[in-house]
Amino acid sequence: MKEKLTNNLGLKILSLFLAFFVWLVVVNVSNPEVVRSREVTLEIENEQVLTAAQRTYEISGKNTVTVYFNVRTRDEYKVRATDFRAYIDLAELYDVTGSVQVKVEVLNNKEIISDAAARPGVVRVETEELQSKRFDLAVDTQGSAAEGYALNGVTLTPSYVIVEGPVSQVGLISYVGVEISLDGLNSNTEGAVEPVFYDANGNRLTISDRVTVNVPEIQYQLVINKVKALALDFEVSGAVPAGYRYTGVECDVSSVAVLGLKSSLAALNTVTVPAAELNINGATGDKVVTVDIRKYLPTGIELAESVNPMVNIRLKVEKLANRTLVLTDSDITKKNQNEGLRSRLVPGRIEVTIQGLGEDLESLSGADLNAALDLAGMQEGSHDGKLSFAANDVFTVVSYTDFKVELMQEVGPIEGGPAAAHSSGAAASTAEESGEGAPETAEATKEAAMTTEAAAETSAIN
């Protein structure tokens, strides 16, 4: 078999070449007519017919048609797709089937083209009610301004757009906005961006090209200001009733971030809520006041966008408690006592009632009252006692029990030997323990000492 194919191979190749040459000569001599095609974009006429009826349309399938035509073989290479115009006239739309005939015009090379026709010869056109809707533009800022700066305002021109298109497409749009980058900005900026469509979940939508917007680009201006944190200061007015105490202010925030020109912020460190807003007259418990902090910002200063302007302020008022403490002689400082006299409190325990916050009173002892007894001008004998207390913010003294201060002569050294001294000391001690009047006891002790001394002198003479 292989030998049959390879025998006379040259003659066989030559015969093929001669056959092709003969075919070429015949074709060129006869120049037969052949059917050829070109892909042509479909054009639309009389769209205003549907627009006037508040309807829109969409071509089912491709937006091109295939145009078939007859042409002589030798002229085929001259024909281009641009030599044809394929179109439909929406004024001829048949509403029942939604179909319209495709028409073809030969624009160029009419002398070599014949029987031009489109396939398919009819296309379907889907129509839908047209909707026009206004959307206010939302601003979606992305990224962050330079450190120490923040966005203080956005101006859009225009501030809204009119969207027009098929009801099914416009109905998908929840809102329209613009996306603006703030990355690294530290000064006012302007620019232009295209509007963006969003669904109800905030996701970007890809909309059919049948949806149009009356403004293709939105102009924007950004105001970028310096940021500063200002501490909150509170002025409180009024007074609480007796038995209560105002204990201070609590606020849900300690400072607020504000925006403004650098020069305007330079001397500003606090925001003061005035006393007119914070009055505690008659309060017997905590009072909560909600204020709009924006009212107390200077002109040209604004809160940062993320700051809640409503601030809750608690004016704390607590009911006072009473506590009784016992003072002894060691808890009282004695001032201005005459030399040669000693003092004694009768009774030896004084009850002092103080008033203050329960938590503060719990930790106090008698010594913390800083009680003082002034003995200036008091001579030997019994006197009414009167205490004074150092001023303080923790407590006030409500009352204390009555007491006496007894002043008596100091007992000096006793001469006459140990026996006499012992006798004298024992007498004094017995007198003190007996609880009888201090002056009489002191006098008796003095007389006993004198008698002992006289007896000692007589014994020495003898």
C-alpha cells in the first residue's frame, strides 16, 4: 500500500497544483456570485415613542444581527460591516408579541452588494414602565485624616440626583451616595466623584445601562480641621436642705473632642457647663441633668463627628448620718491653764454627737475630733466646761454632754521623812478616791502636811 502512495509522487503533486490552478482560472474568469455575511450592530429608531409613553425597553438577546448578502467572488474582500446599517423602528413595535422587524440599508459598495437581509429578520423588544426618582446623596468617607485632624463638614454639589430607568432596576436602589477618601488629609480639599448605587444592606449595586442619572459627576468640598480634647468643667449652684450634703459631680464623659481652626483652639482647654444648668436647691438625692454640650462651645468650634452632644451629669447628694463618740481627758487639748493648778473633768467621759457622711464617720475616733478646752482665767474651784473643735469638712459637731472642770492646787514635796511623806500621800490618795469635793480634800491634805511639819520641828528642839 505504501508503495502505491509513493509511486509517481511528483506527478501526483503536480496534478493537484494543476487542478487548483484550473479552478482559480475558472473562478476568476466566471466570477460567480456567492453569499457572504457580516455582523452588524443593531440601531434603534424612534425611542421617543416609548419614552413619551413613560416606558423603557431592552432588546432580547444580542444587540447585533447578522447581515447576509450576495457579492461576486472577486469583490468579496471589499465589503465591510460598516457598509451596512441594521436598525429597528420602535414606532412599528407590535405590542402583542413585542416584536419588530429588522431593516437593513446598504451604505457603501451598493454596486457590488445585492439582496442584503438580516437574520433573524425580527427581534423581540421587552418594554417596562419607566420610573424617575429623586435620591438625596449620602456621603461615605473612607480612611482617616492625618493625625490630629478630622473631617468637619462635606458640601456636595448638587446634593441630590434624579435617577431614571425601568421600575425593576430603580426599585433595587435603596440610596445613592458618593465615596470620598480622607487618607492623610490635613487641609480643606475638593474634587469630583461619580455617584454610587446601594441596596438596602449598604452593598454597592451594578445597575443596567438603561438606568441614567441626571448628573454624571458630583462635586465635593471637604472641611478638615484641627482636633483637640477639651475637659468638661461644671459650675454648681444652690444649696441642699439641712441633714444633706452635696458631694460632687459625676459625668459619663470627662472630655470631648472638638474641631476648629488651630488659632481658635490654642487658648481653649475646657468646656464649662454653667451654674444655671446645675442647680441643687432642695435636692434630697442625686439629681441627673442632661445637657447639649454644643450650646457651650465658642463660635467657630464644633464637636467632632463621632461625639455624642448629649451629656449626662449627676449631681450627688447624700443624707447625713449621726454618730456618738466618747472623749476622755487624753482626747482633749487643754490650753491656757494656770501654773500650780491641775484639772479634772467631771464626769470623766464626755459624749460628742457628730454629723457627716456615714462612710466618713465610720473611721473616726475621739482623738480625730481635735477637741480643745480653754482654761484661761479659771481659778481653783469648779467651772462649767466648754469644748471647741477644729474646723473641718468631714463632720460637724451636733452636741456634747455637759461637764465640769475642777481645778485644784498641785501637791508639792513633803518634808519630815518617808513616814511623813507616806502619810501625806496616803491621805491625798484616800481623799481623791473618796470622790468628795476636790477643794476640801486639797485643803485637808495641806493642813495635815503642816501639822506633820510642826511636830517634826518640836521634836528637833527637844
